Amino acid sequence: MVQTPYAPAVANVHAALQRIGARDAQARAWLHVDDTGALAAARALDAGEPGPLHGICVGVKDVIAVAGMPLTHNSPLFSGFVPAEDAPCVATLRAAGAVILGKTDTTEFAAAGRNAASANPHDCARTPGGSSAGSAAAVADGHVPLALATQTGGSTIRPASFCGIHGFKPSWGLVSREGVKTYANSLDTVGWYAQDLDLIDRVCEIYGFAPSTHVEGRTLRIGVFRTPWWDEMTPDGQAAFDGIAAAMTGAGIDVVEIATLPEFKHLNDDHRAILFREGAAAFLSLARARPDLLHPDFHLRVDALATYPDARLREAHDRAAAARVGFERAIAGLDAVLAPSAPGIAPLGRSPGEPRFNQPWTLLHAPVVNLPLATGEGGMPIGVSLVAPRYDDRRLIAVAREVESRLTNISK
């Protein structure tokens, strides 16, 4: 289903509801669909002046507040909770003319515990990835063209790879996280999935990101970084990644091999220390007030003080800060860095998948976009990440659009 701004909002809502009715018994992307509210909002939009996202239907990950819709976090602790106000990230889209269709399934608290029930639309026996499982499945299966996600480790980019869609994790802090469940304050980032890079960029503009310089037609320089965990990639994951790097060379892109990056091999361990200590703060009140209904995974995070003492937390933050500067110095002169989005295709079951290839970029606060450029076993999607320095978000999308265009042209 393709929706464009300025199409009648009511028609878009009807098309989305029809697709959900036909497919969601298999995809299980949604926890709540507000058909009545969406149609009423669409009628009001069609009666007024169109905004920049007029008529675009949106799914919202169920750790983000939407006025009048359940906010469950996929946890029994929040059964029946309905917020009165939109999170700012939702309100901003609504003010631009988007129609908020409903809430998509998530790993519990976008963190651990219960997995989402959502299926990968390419093979319902496989995970769509987590924690933004429902949002990824909803876009991949054509229910909506746009869905909000979050990423604390790899929860936006990895599902995009598994589901074969465009996914974007912006620079940390550029999108308000007010009204979004906190997991790790130094890492949590609101991201989104979209049917194409143009829509991803349009949402950046709606959120007030600085405009980009043009990159069309000039020589691009892309660093290729296989990460210290290359040997943990599956054979089809390695083949897909190497094939894309080779195709870039064939498309006239200047490909530069990157053997190492400063402090990179430490970043997954540092990410975990910060994740667990900040997670302890985020879930402490629930562990103390309602311990019986809180999944054991979150009690482990609350107990993290003994595992990650203050000195370890200080070391992790200091090393991450140095790595941010070191990364940006190391890639000076490059347009982006190509890296794996996931080890390979989506695994069987409903587990979120391996976050090792995503967590360092999250800790570096860098913008990342997944490009759905390859397939592996059984035709299942395998994506790749393009990464850029902090706050080069829209320029990264422009580079991604140019890369995608050149690779598409060379394959014809």
C-alpha cells in the first residue's frame, strides 16, 4: 500500500484498515487499532488545509503515549492505562496532518521480558526483530507507510534488516522522548520505519532537523567496516554485505576499507554497563512497588549495581565519549560508513535477535539508516547500515538515497 501526502486521508485510512483486516491475523503487528478515531481524524483533515504529512497513516510503538489509546508497554503492570495526551513525537506528526492509526506490538518495555507476538511478514515462523517488532511488521506488510519505533540497543535497525524495510535511528536527542518509556536515558532514541527514504527525510523535516546539502551526481566515498564481530555473521550475511560493497564499487562509489575504529571493540561491553545501570534506575520503582508483576528480567537490571559498580559506569561513559570523538575523526572525509545491520536473516521464533552489530552506533549517538538491499536463505531480507557523524542526519539520508539509486540503476 502506497500513501502519499495530499491523498484523501479518509481513503488512506480505509485502505489501511482493509489491509490490516486481511493480514493482521498472520502478522499480529497491532495491539490496538482505533478505526473510529482514525476515520474521524481523517474526515477533519480532508475538510481543512493539507499539512506536509496529510493523510499518511502512522503506527505507534506501544511504549509511546497516544491520547485516548491504551499504553500497555506489553506488560501486565499497565493493563487498562490510557494516557490523556500525545507524546510530543506523536503530537508533532499529528500536527503535520498524519493520522495516528493505532499501537503496535513491542517487546516488554522495549527492553526484555515478554517478546512481541508479531511475525515477520516474509515468513511468519520468523521474528520481525525486536523490540520494535509490530512497527516493523506493519510497514513491511503494507499496513501503514510510516511507524514510530525506539532504539536503546538495536531495536529500530535490526528489525528493519529482518523485515526488508527502510529504518532510521536519528542522532540521540534530536527527537523528544517525553511520553516515551525510559529504559536507558543515555541511549534511548525515537526512530521510525517508512516505505521509502523520501518519507524518512520528510519526517526529519517535520521534527525540525537541519536541511541537507546535495550529494547527487558527485563521487561518494563510503567506508566499509565489517566490525570486530565479522566472524559471527552467517555465511549469507557475509555474502550479502560483501556483494553490496562490491556493487558500490561497480556503481562508481569510492569504497574505503576500515580495519578498526577507536575503542570500538569495547563499546558493546560499555553499552551493557550503561544499559543495566540506567535500566536499574528506570525500573526501580516498579520492582519496589509491584514486584510480583514485573518480569524477572527487570529485577536483574535493578540488581545491576553489584555487577556494574560506579567505577565501571564512569569508565563506560568516559570511553564512550572518547569513542564518539575518535569515530568522527577517523571517518573525516567519508560520506558514510557501511556496516552490517544484523548477522544474517531473521531467526526462527520471536526472540528479538542479536544486537551486537547495532549497540555501538547507539552508544556513539550516531545516526543510522538501514537499506534493504540484499536477501539471504529462502529470499529473506538482509539489510545494511549506513552510519554518519552525530547530527549529519539528513545528509546521511541524502547519501543513502544516492547509494540506493546508483545500486538500483546498476542492477537493471
